[in-house]
Amino acid sequence: MTVVQRSPNLGLTLRMQRLPQAAPAASESPTIPGEGELFGVGWLGGILDAGTNIASELLPDGRWDIHDIDRWRLESSIWVGTPVVVDSDFVAQPVPGPGFHCVELQVETTYYHDWPGRTYFGVIQGTAMTDAHWVFEWDYIEGGDPAVSRQGHRVAIYGNVLHLRAAATGTSSSQTDTLTAWAFVGGVQVGQLIFKGVGIAT
């Protein structure tokens, strides 16, 4: 349906379209002042290939923790919203959607682990976004480069995408490097992501 209202020197057009599914709650997809609709801010990456190797837990604050059954590769992934896919065993799957986003990742990065992978993308998703960008900080850096953590995890930014490449860490020491990344659209902070790369000693 299109409604057009006209007055001298002013034209206003409103277009309404029925969505194929219910829209997410306002707290999950806010309208950015002067911008479009924000679908969400979240991590994408190898966690989508979890298969049957995962368990899920509804936390007291309403978020979901989806993790490796043994908590030794994908130690934790924290999701906000309502799961998109729940399997027959009532395990929430790490499948992102407009109302379900991963906001925290804690991953063991030891060199002999292939899953959940080494490449992750933090993504700001929405419509009609202007000046979508990231600001980030490692708790420990290497060699004065703010994009590289002490264990060699590296971040690069491409507009609304934050690209994180986790290093294959050795087993000489136990260290955890933590990345905090803040998402902005139109000068307004719209989300925060956390990544923890866990190196273990054997």
C-alpha cells in the first residue's frame, strides 16, 4: 500500500509492505535516528558448521550460550534473541537471523584444532545505513600495532565488516587475548562484540 500526502511545497510518500514473517522485537532491531532499520550486530564464522558437536544453555539473563559439548574448542558463544533453529533434542543451533545474533565468542586457538575455524566476521546488518564503522581494542597487543594481539590474532575493517583472523597458537603458555569491538552507524553506537582467543599450555 502506498499513501501520498501533499501540501504546498511539501510531498510525503509512505510505503507499507507485509513481511513474510513477524518483525523482530524493537529492542532487537531498532530504528536508527535518521537512518534505516538495524537487523543486528553479530559474529559470523565457522561456528555455523557445528553439526551435532554442540550443546546450548539458556542463561538467567535471557541470552543463549551455545558451545562445544566438551567446552574445549568452541568454549562459549553468547547469543541474543530467539533461536532461529532448534533441533529435535531441543539444542539451539548457532544459526544467525534478524532476531538472533552471536555477540561473544570464546575459542581455543591451539594450532591442531580445525574447528571452529580461524576466520570470523563481525557484521553490522541493516538497511539505509550511513557511516557504518567499527572501533576496536585488544587488551594486549604485539609490537605496537593496535590491530594485532600479543598471540598474533589480527583485525581488519571494511566498512560495516570487522574481519578477525585468529592465529594458530602454540602450547608453550596459557594466555587469553580479548578483543572488544564497538559498532557505530550514523555516529550512534548500535552494538558491541567480544572475542576471546584462548591459548593453552600442555
